[in-house]
Amino acid sequence: MWKSISSYIFVLSTMLISVLCDKDFYDCAILEGIVEEKQALKEVTDAFELNKDFSESCLQILVNKNFYSSIEYLVNNVFNEDNDYDAVPALKRYISKVRERQDSVINLASEKRNIVTIGPAFQWAQDMNSVALLVKFAHRMDSPACIDLYDQNVTITETNITITCMCRKRDEIVRFYMNHELYMKISGNYSEFQSGGRLYLNLTKAEGNQRWRRLLFNEEQPRNMRVWYELMESIGDISENTVFETDDAFEDLVHIDKPTRKKKSKGGKKKKNKKKRKINDDL
Ligand SMILES: *[C@@H]1O[C@H](CO)[C@@H](O)[C@H](O)[C@H]1NC(C)=O
Ligand SMILES: *[C@@H]1O[C@H](CO)[C@@H](O)[C@H](O)[C@H]1NC(C)=O
Ligand SMILES: *[C@@H]1O[C@H](CO)[C@@H](O)[C@H](O)[C@H]1NC(C)=O
Ligand SMILES: *[C@@H]1O[C@H](CO)[C@@H](O)[C@H](O)[C@H]1NC(C)=O
């Protein structure tokens, strides 16, 4: 009795296994090579009518190819409740991957759109053997620095100092760029220190023991460049050591724009007169 039941179960299970194995899976990789959605839809329709089974990877390929009619066909006929299958989690996963990729393309495009190039503000000082620069990633020395810096490239040759740097400022991307030819040559070694949107550079003069008339080869002073008075003062007066004997005084150096003392304006006088008149009027 027991023997016959167990053999019966054995026969049943082997039948079931053979049925499962008989189920022939459609080769999803074929879909990868299809260019037209129409053709993909014909492929899956034919395969379904030949009683083929489909794996989830078919869905993934179809999502990546934007073949949504074919996906709809498979959801209607294969990947559904009737076949004990819930297609929602897999579809959500595949589609959100595509969406992430799309969003990143939009972000890239909007980053590229907003890029404004700014020459960073900088100040400089020198002693007999070196030149120090303080570059601030900002429009001006007295405005706040952009601190979310990336893709920085500081290239210093014996003649030029070139700095490029990207910075994120709220939802805007700013590109900082400066390329200046120096007044005289510098040697290869320099030191650099960076913090809070500021870059400190200390360059070594190729020929030491001399004062540079100005920082840049070009006589024209960039709008956002100034002398680093605080450091200059701490270094002391180096004008006595000059090799430029025609330089009368420190003030004559190009690129130095010491703040001029404000004279009493005529407007003030007028006001006084007005007051006087008023007093006279009152009398
Ligand atoms: C540059 O660095 C050297 C060595 O640390 C220092 O002696 C010099 O004063 C620095 N230059 C300036 C202009 O600060
Ligand atoms: C950095 O800038 C220099 C000169 O502008 C350029 O030659 C070099 O390829 C740049 N390096 C990188 C890593 O972008
Ligand atoms: C150095 O900078 C000057 C001024 O910006 C520029 O004209 C020149 O081409 C630069 N030289 C090099 C080698 O980058
Ligand atoms: C560059 O090298 C010279 C000689 O070795 C040294 O005196 C100077 O301090 C160095 N400068 C920097 C900025 O490292």
C-alpha cells in the first residue's frame, strides 16, 4: 500500500519536473540587437505563441531600449498575477535606473549652461627672493570666497601662473580662471597652501636678491589684483635694496594703488554756507 503511494508520488514528481524543464526560455539577448520596437514586439509575440517562457532580464532589456509596447505585451500575457508573478518591483527598479541616468544628463546640461568664468581676486607681496600670492576664489578680495571647489588645476611654469578651478555656489557653477605672465622668471620650486576658498602661493624668484618693479609682465593692472599691504609691511621696506636705480620711491612702482587720502569736498563747504545763510536768515 505505502509502496504504491510513494511510487505514485515519485511518478507524479518526475512528470512535474519534466514539464518544468520542458518550458523553453526565450533568449532575451536577441532583443539587445533589435533596433525597431515593431520588430521587438513581433519577437516577443512569436515567442509567446510558441509557448516560450520569459525571464526578468527580458523586461530589463526592453526598459533600457524604451520598448514600452513590448513591455505592455509581456505584462498582459506573462508577467502578471495569473502566472503568480508581480512585475511591479522589477519594473520600478529598471525604470528608476533609466530615470537616474536621464536626470544626470539634465544636471550635466544645466551645469554647463550656467558656467560663468571669473578671474579670481588676488593680492601679492615680495621679498628679495620670493613672491607671495594670495588668490581668493571670489570676484573681489573683500567678497566672500567660493569654497565648494573642485577640478582645480594650478600650473606654474618659469614664466606663467595658470589657475583653473570650478566651484559650486548655490545652484550655480562658477569657473575661475587666471593666466598671467610674470614680470620676471621664477624657479621651479614653490610652495602652496589652501584653505577656505583661498590659495596661498610662495614662488621663488629665479634670480634672487632683487626687487621686482611689478608682479606681471603686462603693465596693465588686472581689475581684481592688489598689493598685499599687510604682508608687505611685515616684510619691511625692500625698496632700498632695489636694482632699479631709477625708481625714486616705492609709490612709483606700477601696480600699486595706495588709497589716496580724501580731500574735503566742496559739497561740505556749500552745506556750511547754506547753514550760515540760514542762520543769517534767522537773524
Ligand atoms: C616665501 O617663503 C619663504 C620660505 O618659507 C619665506 O622666507 C618668504 O618670506 C616667503 N615669501 C613671502 C613673500 O612671504
Ligand atoms: C592643467 O593646466 C595645464 C595648463 O593650463 C594643462 O597643460 C594641463 O593639461 C592641465 N592638467 C589637467 C590635469 O587638466
Ligand atoms: C603666459 O601668459 C600670457 C598672458 O596671459 C599669455 O599671453 C601667454 O600665452 C602665456 N604663456 C604660456 C606659455 O602659457
Ligand atoms: C626653493 O628652493 C630654494 C633653494 O633650495 C629655497 O631656498 C627656497 O626656500 C625654496 N622655496 C620654496 C617656496 O620652497
